[in-house]
Amino acid sequence: MTKIWVAVVAIASFCACDAFKILVVFPFPSKSHGILGEGVVRLLANSGHEVTYITPFPVKNPHPNVTQLDVSDQPPLPEANLTAILNKEQSYSDISKFFKMMTDMNIATILNKNVQTLINDPKQTFDVVVAEWMGNELFAGLAAVFDCPYIWLSTVEPHSFILELIDDTLNPSYNPGIISAAVPPFSFTQRLKELAFHIGSGLIKTFYFNKIDEENYKMLFEEVIRKRGRGAPSFSELRYNTSLVLGNSHVSLGRPTRLPQNYKPVRGYHINPEIKPLPNDLQKLLDNAKNGLIFFSLGSNVKSKYMPENLKRNLLKVFAGLKQTVLWKFEENLPNLPSNVHIVQWAPQPSILAHPNCILFITHGGSLSLTEAVYFAKPIIGVPVLADQFTNVGMAINLGIGLKVDLSYDMADDLKVALGEALSSSSYTAKAKELSLIYHHRPATPAAELVHWVEHVALTRGAPHLRSPAIDVPFYQKLYLDLAAITLIALYILKKLINTLFGAKKNSQKKQKKN
């Protein structure tokens, strides 16, 4: 009986998850990324863990379990120039510029005085690091400093740059690249483009930016690690020591991609199921929208106030012709509004989408916005502006929950047509409800999954049992290039032997004929 109780106590002690010390790193100075970081921190802190949070968006009166490290002094992101985008003069599809910008941002984050104080404190320890992956693996150096496992959080759908750190790259014949808006199945031309991007971007990152990151890792972390009495692991070794990837992805809004055991989709974890009540004015507006309300927002990075005056007026004319109420997130007062159009400078988006009278969402197609649209079963009209928004809107159209309108000087005419289609057809709302069911029908909520897997990595010191064997196999062995080389050499030798034997035989026959 005593042995049984000893076993029970031992199991209980192992399973009881004590509070862990967790370092969370989300330095990207964009509000949507800040929301993702805040979601991770909120969930872990509410679960009783002690969280140190590196962020450019510190809040007043944080959770008592949270220590914030302010990194808002880094250079700001270049502002999206709406006029330049309309004139096709500004593009966000250059992968080299993206890698360069992320490298500069991550270096600035590590050199921040608050972060330097943290990593140079020999008494400071952590059980696990959770960092946003943004173009490079430099933040893995933090895990080397604190001698603990680390987890990447990927903000977009699974892509080769993140999956090659834990398993292998994706096949470009049916998986689009990280900035591609193509939706499989691909045409022959699309397959060629995806292959070219896959090879080209892979070579640029491997042979150029990874080398830069390695030098930065040595400069920023090696001495700090040595001061702690340990030798610094090589950057290559560290890159492939990722314990887990938490992906801001889910099959309801993405593709059924083949994924390794240590990739966990947790899209939607940022949504608090306890929806905050609307301010009184918005509550009244939505309650009284008997014909339904259309919510229009271009997100936080693109300002509607910078639209050309003619475009603003044309959009208002389109909205005036609707029987529905329109709520437009606009950064300043807009004069001469039609009676059915209302302006809000700050929009509690989840609370608006949650209201039953909200029937359509005109959105820039940000990942969080589309997630919230599906969460609340709302159809969309996508107006992508930059970055992954084109990919997101393309996916939404392919899934049948909405339509796309290009941002242009003639956008109002195209939007009028799209509104007519979206409001007259029930198929988009029906599909949104279907995807919402798929999204919600999970064995556990994404929030619970996120907390569980962070705890699991900390508890098991890196979850080595989830590590893919593909990480330890060189690429030439994966492609059987060694077998191909051996075969070619064997065929060459065989050919030489045959030529030698038959050549000797022919020479012998010639000599016999002469004799």
C-alpha cells in the first residue's frame, strides 16, 4: 500500500505544473503584433507563470506576474504611404528588404539598455523563451544566454523559413511562399514562380543573411554566455535547436499543410472569449441598425484619412446608397457624412464583430482581422494594402467567405459592385458560419493549447521527444544525392571496364587476323 501511495505522490508531483519563469519577446513595433504578444503574456500570466515581456507597447498597471521591458526607443517602421501605394510606387514584396529590416530591428532590441541589463544579470534565469519569429533566428541567442529551451511564435501560415528550423522546407509545387498570394492548385507559370522564389529566397537567407546573423550572434551574445561560465554554442547548432513552433494558423483559414509534431497551430489565441461591452454610443448604433451594420476598417498601419479627397467622397456616395448602417474607422472627423454613415476613431473590433447586427466586414485583410471575422462568422470584402494581406485575402476568397477589391483611385466603383454581390447573396455568410464551426470545433481552445505547450516545453526541458529526425539528416542525404553520385561513379567504372574488356578483345581479334 505504501508503494502505491509513493507512486501516486510521485506522479502528482510530476504532473503538477509549478509556475515557470518565461521570457516573452515581441519587439515588432506594429499594433497587431503587439496584440499577439499581449495575448501570449496574458494567457501565461493568468496561468500563474512569472513573465518578463520585451515589448514596444508597455501598458500601465500590468498583471502582477508580468515585468515589462520597454523597447519602444528603436527606430519606427517606415510608415505606409497611401499615395505611393495607390500609385504603385511602394511595394512590400522585396524579401531582402524584409530580412534587412528585421535584422536591424532585432539588433536594436538586444542592444536596448533594458535588455542589456537583463542578459548581463548573472542571477537572472528563465525556464523557456517564447519569441516572435520575424525574418531571422537572432533571438535564439537569448535562450543560449539563459541556458533554456526556446519556442518560436510564427505570425503567419506555415512557410519554409520556419519549418526548415524544425523539420524540412515545404514543396513549392503546392505550397505558396511567405509573401505569395497564389492559391493552389498552381498553374504551370505559378509553379515556376513559386519554385524561383523558394530557391532564390532560400539562397539569399542561407548564404547572406544567415552569415550576417551569425556574426551578430557572436558580437551580441558570446561574451555574455562566457561570463556565465559556459561556452557559446555555434549559431548553426542553436538555430536548429528550436523546441517548438506555435503557429498563428489554423486549417479553417489556411491550408491542410503537412506539419511536424513540434508545430502547434494556435490561431485565434489572442481573442478573449469574454467580449468587452461596447461603449454606449456604439451599442446604441448597432442595436438600432435594423438593416444591419457594415464595419469598414483598414487596420492600424494604413490611415484612411490619407486617402485622396475624391476617393473619400466617392466612397461616401457608395455608402449613402445603402440601406445598411456603415461604421467607418477613420482617424479624424469627416464632414458632410450621409445619415447612415458613422465615424469612429478607435474601434473595439471584436466587440463590433460579435454584435448580431454586424453583417459584413470591409477589411484590409490582416491576419487578426480575418481570424476575428471567422471567429464571429462574418463575411468580408478584402481590400489588401501591404505585406501578408494579399495572401490572407486570397485565401479568404478561395474559402468562399468574401470578395476582393483592389485599393485604387477607382476603388469606389469596384466596392459598389462587391457590396451588391455580398449583400444579395447568402452564400458568403453561410460559408463564414461553416468555417466558424470548423474553427471552434477543436479538442481544446487555442489559448489552452498555447499555455499547455509552453508548459510542456519548460517541463520537459525542450521537448526533445517531438524533435523531427529530418533536422539531423543533411540535405544531400534527403535527396539521395550520395546514392546518385555512387550510382554515376559505378556506371562510369562499369563503362570503363566494358570498354577496356571489349577493347582488349577487339585488339586480340585484330592481331589474330593479321597473323
